[in-house]
Amino acid sequence: MMARTRRPIPRLEDDYSRAAAAKRLEFIGEATGARPEHIGRHCLDPAAVAGNVENFVGAVQVPVGIAGPLLVDGEHARGEFYVPLATTEGTLVASYNRGMKLLHAAGGVQTTVMDDRMQRAPAFGFDSAREARAFGQWVTASFDDIRQQADATTRAGRLHDIEQFSASRFIFLRFNYTTGDAAGQNLTGKATSRACDWILAHYRGVRRFCLESNLATDKKSSQVNILHTRGKRVTAEATIPAELAREVMRTTPEQMFLARQLSNLGGLLSGVNNNGNHSANGIAAMFVATGQDVANLAESSAGLVYAEVLPGGAYYYSITIPALIVATYGGGTGLPTQRECLELLGCYGSGKVRKFAEIVAATALCGELSLGAAVVAGDWVGAHERLGRNRP
Amino acid sequence: MMARTRRPIPRLEDDYSRAAAAKRLEFIGEATGARPEHIGRHCLDPAAVAGNVENFVGAVQVPVGIAGPLLVDGEHARGEFYVPLATTEGTLVASYNRGMKLLHAAGGVQTTVMDDRMQRAPAFGFDSAREARAFGQWVTASFDDIRQQADATTRAGRLHDIEQFSASRFIFLRFNYTTGDAAGQNLTGKATSRACDWILAHYRGVRRFCLESNLATDKKSSQVNILHTRGKRVTAEATIPAELAREVMRTTPEQMFLARQLSNLGGLLSGVNNNGNHSANGIAAMFVATGQDVANLAESSAGLVYAEVLPGGAYYYSITIPALIVATYGGGTGLPTQRECLELLGCYGSGKVRKFAEIVAATALCGELSLGAAVVAGDWVGAHERLGRNRP
Amino acid sequence: MMARTRRPIPRLEDDYSRAAAAKRLEFIGEATGARPEHIGRHCLDPAAVAGNVENFVGAVQVPVGIAGPLLVDGEHARGEFYVPLATTEGTLVASYNRGMKLLHAAGGVQTTVMDDRMQRAPAFGFDSAREARAFGQWVTASFDDIRQQADATTRAGRLHDIEQFSASRFIFLRFNYTTGDAAGQNLTGKATSRACDWILAHYRGVRRFCLESNLATDKKSSQVNILHTRGKRVTAEATIPAELAREVMRTTPEQMFLARQLSNLGGLLSGVNNNGNHSANGIAAMFVATGQDVANLAESSAGLVYAEVLPGGAYYYSITIPALIVATYGGGTGLPTQRECLELLGCYGSGKVRKFAEIVAATALCGELSLGAAVVAGDWVGAHERLGRNRP
Amino acid sequence: MMARTRRPIPRLEDDYSRAAAAKRLEFIGEATGARPEHIGRHCLDPAAVAGNVENFVGAVQVPVGIAGPLLVDGEHARGEFYVPLATTEGTLVASYNRGMKLLHAAGGVQTTVMDDRMQRAPAFGFDSAREARAFGQWVTASFDDIRQQADATTRAGRLHDIEQFSASRFIFLRFNYTTGDAAGQNLTGKATSRACDWILAHYRGVRRFCLESNLATDKKSSQVNILHTRGKRVTAEATIPAELAREVMRTTPEQMFLARQLSNLGGLLSGVNNNGNHSANGIAAMFVATGQDVANLAESSAGLVYAEVLPGGAYYYSITIPALIVATYGGGTGLPTQRECLELLGCYGSGKVRKFAEIVAATALCGELSLGAAVVAGDWVGAHERLGRNRP
């Protein structure tokens, strides 16, 4: 195609330093003709981001607004929370805030972590399907040994079980772990890798091996994760008295429910991974604010919404997020501003991840109701006109 | 559930000011017992974020690394680019950088914007399916009038066509727009809302109306968007000589191709929205860096990867991102650090959105090859051990 | 694997004769040790099945029961029908019959053919995505010529439009035809083949061509066909007064609706192609009875069910079958017993296919309500115990 | 809608008699003006179809052709088989026959039953997600008791395990049974019903119960069944030497493999439940011939095809049918002609169901290769022109 003399990005001996970052910024300024002034102004200690980024040059600053108080009746999160949302999309904070007000008046959001597991799913190939089946039986029989290998690599993780799926002459093993307060993709990778080394050393006849082949679908949405959970499976639910809906949302449960039915029908047609309204908005804003791995939004954007108009006229509404991948320790959670956002929620550090998952789900529920009501009440476009002034 | 005296978040007359932000920070510090010191330190002008966020308190700082040079042979992006990636996940920048090095040596990445459209999809209900069908026919016949209404609301957008989908006694109209350099969700919302007002005023017999019912699946992944494009549909492709793969990636095209086949098979089993490796990683990092609406990652995480080992042994590899939603104008793109990141790519402002889309796709392709090769060569877990030091 | 002397099936000069069939039956009797006595007893004229089957040996006899009267308020089917159902599954006819009784009392089933099209979807490969895009533009510009080629091959079919889908360096063209009273898979194959010959002769640069590559999904269920119709898209709908439901079905609309909500939720989890109950049962029985291509059940089993409890308490219920593939002419429709079954419905021969499609959909609706009510009323298992006596 | 005096179908005291059937035929003849002569001519004993059909009037006769010899190297099916195919679609038998010839020469088809289970999946609703979770834990702890209840209702079936899936405040229990030689939908219904009675009697707090809510997806295709098997999960595989492909199929493994890649890509776009060619054709024809429940084709039409060009140039090809629902006992298998078709395969009666499943899968594989090669070699449309003469 094209021939070029490639000018690699400069690296220094002491590469995680202000000097190295400055040198790189200067280099790309020169290379591109741009003059970045703000990227280099930040509160990060370059030495401290060594595990977060390579070729460090600085930081982007994402505006944070707060919504709340969010009233949560969880098992881990209890009481009122003020939720930091990092976003550049006007209306988002206001919309979540409106939903939080509604559900505060309704008595709060009940949250439950239904399941908790993280995966890595290697594939093993054989000469024939029959040999693949025999391998699957051996894996079942050897589970204790395999678990011992996996668990030896990590303090935070525990191998819970191995699901098996077959196609052609391959067996896909889905290793399910509990991972403590880490999201766990790396520890499960390491543990599964060790377990597979042991398997490969002890089982003859494996002709093909791949540590991951789309059965755990990291950073991708899939039916298997909707069915079987990846990260936390959290349900948030609330019941809104009819008069409250009318007063705060300017609509009725019946109207909202009819719109919900239509969304379900449309979703069947379109093959969507979420029959709700926009849970990715709130989840994305919390992920950026609290130093989560933002790419996990691919999976965490799936959602199952279920609603009922109760006999007395109140509106029961729930969202289940089947693959919410979050951490309160490691990764970006320890960076200065991100850590502060977690601290505002009382969620920084060990023992906090389920609390955080509950707050995320409760926040998502507020947004569902807020946007759902806005669409029905017809003031959706109006709100964007009023608040989203930075939009063309 | 619980009864509480709700303490609302303070707002000031001059709400987009340092004073208002500080007052809110103080308020939540008091309410939560946390003492946020870094969130308030930022380079943002509070008055300038009025269209980006409500209840503004400050900013989170996300580390940025650069990868490159990325050699692109696009129609809009041509030449070398240094790509800013905002991430907290160790290894990510290094992995993309490695892929860029490989594809630079291979002659670069060819990119093509295959399609470009943004949607809003209202639903209309009737007394019967037969009346729904009649409505659909009327819409087809009235297209010019409807377009006139829609187009009158926006300078940047143009209504291109209206796709119709039916189920039960409902017709879902998928309004397809071109939207210039904006992502366009808001302008399409406004234009479609106006068009629907006109429809509702001119067609009798509509019993139910909803401006959106899961046929455009904003912030959600869906088959309809994979088939029909939402935002930009971009393909990035490259051909890697066999010796280059061996040298840089420590594997062969044949081995990578076999792993690819296995990923396809696994993806069929799991019902995944992306048969590639991890395109969401690079896309997320570019979205955060450049002020995109991060929640769009839900749709933009879908990907179609296709590869071939060519007769001479070289490896043809491509990724098609069917719903890449990006902007170079409006939203968060004008914030100081985000704008600088776009400027580093020569992508800030009007007339740049396809260029930016091409760079995103080219970056994604580099990451696909890099991780794909790492998994095959077996050094995936090792790299995370070495670079991802902030992980538990 | 194994080495064998292969004994081919005997064929005679006059192969579609009783003699040839008898010779083959004798041959397999000898080869297998079985002594088939009934297969050879049938009312088929061997010469007349020449277009239906090869290596003809006889016939299987499938029991037929009738259900009805089914009251239909369609555009093509109007009045009462007695529906022949060929099945071996006890309870099936009784269940559909019960539903027909209910909906007769409710005033009948309204049916509407919403769309009608049959496809073939060839794929074209190029050196790059950019060339693929150029080809797509050329196809759009050349549509009239392409249509002329396609239409010249058939009297019954007309090319309506060509949808385009792209991925990597390929363009998939979905040719949509109307096909009169034939199901049309063969005529669309022939017409598209001719059109593609013309394309290949007139467009340079096509590197790969395949007449079908899973974008029309013949004999397979797919989202594209649910969205875009394959065969007939038919909706059947009815409204059941509350007291009628209680009386005939021993349940209430409210209870049935709640069960429906649960089915929708379960279907989201399981990734099902039909949120209804069992429409494949009635459709299969009608397909076998009337000489349809039974393999089309793969597509025709998809269904979209939508229900509402109306303000006054009545139950609105509908099913949309998005890919109902039927014929009243050609294929197996002219065989003696199959033709009689079509004649019982007044549906044999030309000009009848939409009438038949409406009756199929109306029948399906009756079965949905019948089983839906039975599951809710708790007499489902009981009915199978009582009627399905040939089951272990 | 319409008011009618309903004329019910006549029933006699001795309803499963020639007299009753004749009376009904006469009745519908009168009602419709048709004069069915052939439906009443059959070899069925009306008394013997009492468990297969209600309102019996006669039979349809479906032509049967045979294909073979099919060479199978299974665990249950071993050797040569002549396969009866009941179809009305010209070319079908010829196409399968051609594939059988190819794979006979290649040494036969290896088949493996990878899994075997039948389901019923009731849903239980609670006041909250938390109570749903508690119920799930109780079910796990009470498994032995539940199994005892379920197993007490059936000799053929055994409850193997209960998978749990949650959404909102519901738990879906997927009861997995082995069912011997029966397809098992009825026995699992009965067993699960009994188990649920016991559950409902012993667990307080169940607010909603439904015996089936789309998590077993009877008569419907779903991802959960592709992942988790419904009926038999069977893989058929074969390796074709390159020269054989060229000779018999007039194409090469490389060309077929490229077409396969394109089918995979198209299938990703279209969201298809089967990346193969047309397995539903052969499976439908065997289902009709052997008295299977034809509606199960909805599930059994799903297929996972995987192929490789081996280093030496041979073509490895496999199909996995994840939800093949078959029986060799009960239902329609005992009807005269259907039983003979099973006997031709040595598959009638107890202890034969896995053998039959293997033959079905081996047949499907032959059809995949035959059509796959025909499409690539370009003689597909030609074959239909030549053989499918009864087509318009």
C-alpha cells in the first residue's frame, strides 16, 4: 500500500515520569502540528499510572455531575447516595436525577445481586467429536485437580464450576469464578491459563487449544452472558404509586405500561440485547466516573426490563442487568479522581463491589423510569432542546 | 419501603459557575463524609459545560496514552496518525501499538465508510393490522411531505428514507437520516418528532403513538443495526505478509486463521454480537479521549470480522463496524482535553467525521490482530502480568 | 474409515412406474431384512410424482383430523372453514378445535397479509470494501436492467427490489420477488441466477460469487426474515370478551396476560424466535396435509405474539407470522390427498395463496389461545394424559 | 365481527371408527362442496390412531423416495442404510443421494451423540428478586426430593438436573430429563407438573406459577437450546479426499471452504439459527417418513456447521444438530407406514433412538455437502430445472 519511514513514539528509561510524558506530547505536537495544552495538566502521578496505561501523555478531563439522593434498599447498599456521573451529554444527569426523585418518593429502589461470576472459556479440539466427548467426561471427573491448579494462582478468585458446550469436534469449557472485589478478567485469565497448562500436560489427544473462543465473550454482548451472568447479575425493582407517577412524571402507569409493551414488540423484531430504554447511559457515566473498564459496557449494556400494573394501579418496574462488570479495587479505581467518586458512594476498596453493583443497578432503574415517562409524556425532545445546548 | 427527608442537591442562580460546583462538592462531602480534593481541580470552564452536564461538580481525569504511528489508507484519513487512547487498563495501549506497528510494516490499513445514517423509529398503533397496513401505504405515498417536515427542523440532517416494519396492529417507521458531523441522535429525535406531529395531524385512525420503541435501539446492540447500519458502517482491512506475521506476532497466518474459525464457531454457540476479539477496548478508549457519547459503545461494540489466508500465504483480515456512532462537533468534542485529542488526529470540527470514523476502524483492526496473535502465540496472560500491574 | 462395496439403489428405464417402485422396495427389503407391506399401498400415480421425489418407492400415510369451523374475517378468506390437520400427535386437533370454538363465539379471526415476497440472496466479493461499495452503487443504478433479466425467466415472479447488505469486502444482494401462487424458491433461484449471469458479464472486478450465502436463509430461521418477511407476513387477530374466556377456557384475560408477560421475559432470556406458545404445531399439520414444503417450517415457525387486556376487560390477541411460506399450486399441492385437503379449504390452484395464508394464520391464532389458556388453567398435562394415549 | 350459527364437526359414540371418519368426511364434503375421494382411502385402523389424532377423517399420502446406501460409522448405527425420505420437493432425494455416494466413497460418516436431554421449564414468581433468589437456593437444596417426585411419574424418564435462570422477581427452572426412546415432551410435562405440585405445596411465598414460559422453547428455535441441547445433540463428521470432491462434486475443497466462509459471514449479518445449507430438508423428510412430531423441526432445524481444509488438501466437514428431537417408540412411530420406514433403518422400538438420531445426522451431513457443492459448482439451479418439474 504505502511506504513510510515509521517514527516510533519516544520512550525514556524512566518512562512513567512527567519528563517522558512531556517528551511524547512534544513529539506528537511536532508530528501533527497540534499544540495540546490541556492534556498535560492533570493531577496524576505518572509513576502511579504504570499499571493503567502505556505511552502516557496526560489525561482527559470528563465533566462530572451528581444526581441524587438515590434511595437504595439493598443488601449491601442501604440508604441515600449521591451518584457521580461523568458525561458530556446534556440532559443525562437531569434525567437520572428526576428518576431518583420519583423513586425516593416511592420509598426507594430495592436491589439484589442474584449471581456473581467471571469467566474465561478455552476451547479444545480433537480428532473427532467422540474424542471431544471423552475429554468432556474426563474434565468432569478431574474437576478437583483442575480447580486446585486454577485456585493456586490467585488469592481473590475461586473456581466455582466449569460449564461445557460442544460443537463439531470441539469442547468449550466455560470456567466460572468468583473474583472478590476485582472485575476479575485478568485473574481468571491467569488461573484458566494455568489450569489449561495442567490439562494439556495430563490429557493426551488435544489437537487444538485456544484460551478464548467467544464463549465468555469478554467485551462483547451475547446470549450466553444474558442467560448465565458475567460479572454481577443485579436486579433493581421499585413500585410507584399511581398518583406519584402522574404528579412527578406527568403520565400514568397504564400509559407507561402500554409503551413498554410496544418496546417489547419492537425489541423482538429488531433483535435487541436490552428491552429497556437506555441503561447504557447511566452505566457508562458511572463507569467513567469510578475508573471501571469502560469497554465492559458492551456486555453491561444488556438489560431485561419487566413491569406490571398492579391490581391497585401502582406500577411495578424492574431491571435485571445480567452482565454488570464492576470493580472497587485495582484497575482505574485507585486513580485520584476515580477513587474519590467511589468514596462519595462509600464504595472504594475491598468488600465493596456488591454495594457498588447495587448502586449502579438502582441508578439504571431511575433512568429507565425517567426516560420511559418522558417519551410517553412527550417532553423528551423538549428536554434535549432545553438542556443539550452543546448539540448541533 | 423507607421514609426519608430528602436533601436535594443545591443549585444556585448562577448554576454553571465555580461557586455552584464548589457548593455542591461541599454538600456531598458533608452528606457522605468523603473529602474529594481532586474532582474540583480541572481545566473546565463551568459556563462552557452547560450543555454537557447538570449539577456539575468537577471532572474525572482519565489517563491518556498514545499509540502509533497508525498508517491509514482511507478516503478521508490518509497517512500516519498518533492515536490518543484514554484508558485505565494496562496493556491496552501497548497491544494496539503493537498491532499498529505490524500493519505499518504491512503497508497500512485501508478504510472505507460503507454507509452513514442515523435513526429514530416511532411506532404507530391502529385498531387492526389492516389499518396499520393502510397507514404504511399512506406513509410511502406521503414521503415527500414527511421529509419536508423533518428537514425543516435541522441544518445538519437530511431524511434519506423511512423503512417500515410491522407486527400485530403496529407499524414501526425507521427514519434514516444523514447527520453531517454530528452523531445526530438529538437532531433525528427533533426532526422525527416534528414529522410525527405532522403525521398525527394528517392521518386519522392512529390509536397509539410512541416516538421510540426499540427499532432504532439507541444505546443498545441489535441485529437490525448490524444489518442496517446506525451511525457509520466502516470497514478496515489489511493484508499481512506471512513472514511479517511470524516476525512481529510470533505466529503464522494459518494458526491465526484456525483460531479465527474457532471464534466463529464459539460465537454461533454463544449468540455474540461480534465475532472478533475485543474491538470495544480500542473504541472505548478513543470515545473517552475524544468526547464521544460513551454509551454508544453498546451499539458500536458490534463487529463483523472476516479473514482469509491468501493463496500465497499472506493473511487478509478485515473488521466491519456496522454501528459506529461518532461526532467531531457538538457534545463533548469541544471540551478542552477532548478537543485536543481530536486535534491530534486532525479531526476536530466540521467535515471531519468520516475521517475520524476511518481512524477508529483502523485502530480497531490493529487491536484485533494484536490480541488475536497474542492469544495464539500464548503470551496473552504473560503480557497482562507484566504490564497490568495495577490489577489484583 | 470403512471400506464397502456399495450397492446402489436400482433404477429402471421407466423409473417413475409401479414396477420401478416395487423393484426398489424389494431391493431394500432384501438389503435390510425388513418386509414393508404398507409403503407400497397408495393412491399415487408414479408417473405423476416425477417432479416431487426421486427413487420413489411408495408413500407414508399421515392421519388427518379436522378442526372447525374456523371463522375467518380475512380479505381473501371469508367465512367458516374446516381445517384438515395431518398429525400423529394426540391432543393437537382437539386443542386447535377448542380454540376455533372460542374464537367463533368471539366473532371470528381477522386476518391480514401484511407483506408478500420471496428471496434469493447472492454474495459478491471484491478486492476491497471500497470496490464492493462501488459495485453496490452500480447495482442500484442498473436495477432496471437487472430486473429485466430476472423477470424474463418467469411468468409467475416479479423482481420487486434488491436490498443490499455489506460486510468486509462483500456485498450481499437480497432479491425480493413477488411469486404469485407458488412458494417461489425455485423461480427466484432461476431468476436470480440469470440476473447474476448478466451482472457477472457486465461488471468487472467481481472476485467471488455465490448464489446464496445465508442472507435469505432458506429453510432456516433468522432475524432478517423476521424483520423483512419471507413468503407471506400474515397477522391474525381477535378480541375475546372476558366472560367468554372464563366460560370456554376456564381462565381470565388477566391471568392469560400475566402468563404472556412471563413468556416474553423467558423468551428474552432464551433468545427464542417466537414469543408465542406453539404455532409450529398447527402450521406443521397444515403443511403436511396440504402438500407444502415441510422444511419451510424452519422459517415459518417464527412468530410475534402481542396481546392486551382492553379497558373493558376483553382480551385482544394477535399473532404475526413473518415468514409463512406457502403455495396452492405446484410442488406437493397437486398430489391426490393433498389437493383434496386444499380443496376442502377452497384453496387449490391459482389465485388462492393469500386465502390459504390467512387460514393458516387464523388457525395458528386459535392454537395459541387454546394452549395458552390450558397452561394457565392447569389442564395442559391432563389433556395430554387423556388424549395422547400413544405416548410413553 | 361476524355472527354465525356454528355447525360443529360430528362425533359418534364410537368415534375412532371408519363410520365416524366417513360421517365426518361426508359432513365436510357437504359443508364445503368438495368431494374428497382419496383422503378416506388408507391403511390405518381408526381404532389405532386414537392417541394420534382427533376428529379423524383419513390420511394424506406423502411420496417416499429412498437415498443410499448411507455409510455410517456411529456408536449405535453402524454400516449401510437406505434412508426413506417423505417429500414432495423434487431434487431433494437426488441431492441427498448424491451426498451419500460421495461420503460412501470417502469412507462413511462418523456420528456421535454428544448429549441427550429433554426439558420442561416452569417459572415461579415472587414478591421480590430477593425472595426469588431464596427460592432458587431452596430448590438446589431440595433437589433430591424434587427428583423423587418427578421420577415417580414415569418409567422412561429420569430427572438429571435443574438449571436455574433469573430475571426480575422470577426464577425459571429448566428441568433436564433423559427420556429413553421417547421424544419425551409429554413425560417431562407430566413429571415436571408433579414436581411443581410438590414444590408449590412445600414452599411458601410463590406468587406466580407457569408450567412453561419460553425457557425450554418447545417447537421454537432458541439460543438456549443451541447452547444446552434439547433432545439429542448429534455431530456427524467426515473427511473427503480432494480428488474425490473434484470427481463427484465437480468442485474443490478450497472453493467449498470459501463459500462456507461467506455463509458464515452472511449468517452473522442475518442472525440465522443455522450456518449450514439446508439441513431442515433432509430432517423434515425423515420426520414425515418415520412418524416424528414434525413441529419439532422448528428446533431441529438449528445447526452448527464447521469445516476445515486439512494440510493435505482433504476437506473435513461436520454438522452438529443441537436440538434433534426424535423417537422410535410412541407417537406416530407405530403407524403402519411410518413403522415400516423405521424398520427399514432397523430403528423401530425400544433401544433404537440414538441409532436413529445418528442416521438423521449422517443424512443431514450428506445433504450439506451435496447442496454446498452444487451451489459452488453452479449446477444448483440447473438441477431444479431438470428434476423439479412440478414447480411453476
